[in-house]
Amino acid sequence: MAIEAIPLSKHIGAEIRGVDLTKPWDEATKKKVYGFWLDHLVLLFRGQELTQEQFVASTGNFGRLAKLIRPAEFRPPGYSRLLDNIMLISNIRENGIPIGALPDGEMWFHHDMLHVEMPHKGTCLYSVEVPSHGGNTLFANGYRAYETMPKDLRDKLEGKRAFHSYNLGELKRGDGKGVPHVKQASHPMFRTHEETGRKAVYFNRLMTARIEGMDPEEGDKLLAAAFDHSENPEWVYEHVWRPHDLLLWDNRCSMHARTDFPEGERRLMLRTTIEGDVRPT
Ligand code: OGA
Ligand code: MN
């Protein structure tokens, strides 16, 4: 069966057909699908009934799996254990405590792990249980945002770096230094993707605190305009999940967000990430 990439929207995302994630891939298959990933930024594999081992092996087709720090007691319902490289994203609660990370509701646009020096290059999310509506994941094409940015705004940000944090509130209050308990990193505001050679926006509304070496008032104004531009629906794809979808996204050139969903409904996803190969430049 030929491997096909069917675009999901005009500027980002493709559904891959003709591959089986339950089996090991040969080198030619890996190369072909990796090429589709670089072209489309986000790949969707539908109707994949995977064991945890198969999910981890599927992630491994795209690079080295990242090790995770997570509470050892988290267990997905129906599984007796959770493999080391898998994180749960879930709002399901046991004794009132969510069994997974990022449990509830809406999330603003972000790049995963932008607050560390060597961000993970890719993320895989696999749906087990999905709510009746909402909890959609949005993806924005960061190349497109860079290429279409009004010249005056782009010129002001070109060559600049920004600070990013997992906990923006705390970083905003500090000066970006001397707040040791806040995990943060600084990266170029436009990142050149090391494999495609293309530039993409590399900042986001959820995590980016301030532009380095710029007056905060001026910086905040530029950031507000840059966030608005980057999130233009014209280059956003909104994914409506079905159970057993696997999505893979490239954190080097895309960002993602989540829409709200009903509190009383269950959402359960398995998540893996792929280590970065280089420091962002
Ligand atoms: C993530 C994430 C979005 C979602 O796992 O990094 O942003 O739809 N998830 O749960
Ligand atoms: Mn995320």
C-alpha cells in the first residue's frame, strides 16, 4: 500500500495513510514519513489501536524518546502500569486528584518545553478517551507566521531573544534572573529549523515573558502584536479528536493550543516527546 499524506488544512497538518504503527518500520518508510513531517509540521494517524509499547516504538521512528519526570503513581484506567516514557494528559480524577497532567479546560498557544535550554523537538499525543465536544487541539504554522509578519514588526524582533517560563506569572514579576525556582530559558525569537533551514516564530502567549534587553513596556506591546499575528486562524488547523488518533507535532516550527471542554466528561491521552538535537538558533 502506498504511503500518502493528505493535507488537513491549507497551511498545516497532514493525515498519513498506508502505514501500520503496530509494526516496526523499515528505513525507507521512516524516511518517507519523516519527510512528510518536515513538510506538514503535524501528522495525523487515525484508527490506531496501540499498546503502550507500540506507542513508544512509533514515537521512536522519529527520534530519541525523552525521559519524563512524573509522579510514579499515575496509572491510566484499564492499564496495570505506565511505561517510563509515557505521560498522561487527563482530567480523570481519583480521590479528587487528576491522574494526569494538563487536566482541565482551555490552554493558550505554546511550544512544548520552551522553558528549557534543549526543548524537545516533537510531541506525540494519542487519544484513548475524548469528550463529546471540545478539547480540540489547534496547531499554528510558525513558518507562515514568520513569513507573513508585517515588516516593521518583524524588523523590530529580528535578532532578538526572549525569556520563556513554564510559570509565566512568576517570571513576569521577576527580572528573569535570580529567580532560581522558576524554570526558564532564553531563545532566539525567530528559530531557524535545523533540518528545513526555514525560519519560524519561536515565542508564544502562554510562556514568553519578555524580550531580552528591551524596555518591558515597549516589549509587551510588540509581544502582544506578535502573538496576535502568530495565531491568525488562516494558518491554524483545529483537530477534533476521535479515540485512537495519534498526532505528532514539530515544536521547532509550530505551536498548539487547546479549546475548553465539559468538566464532567473524561479525556485521556497518552503522550511522549522526542528529544531535541540542537540548541535553538
Ligand atoms: C501537550 C498539550 C494539548 C491537548 O500535551 O503538550 O499541549 O490537547 N496538549 O491536550
Ligand atoms: Mn503542549
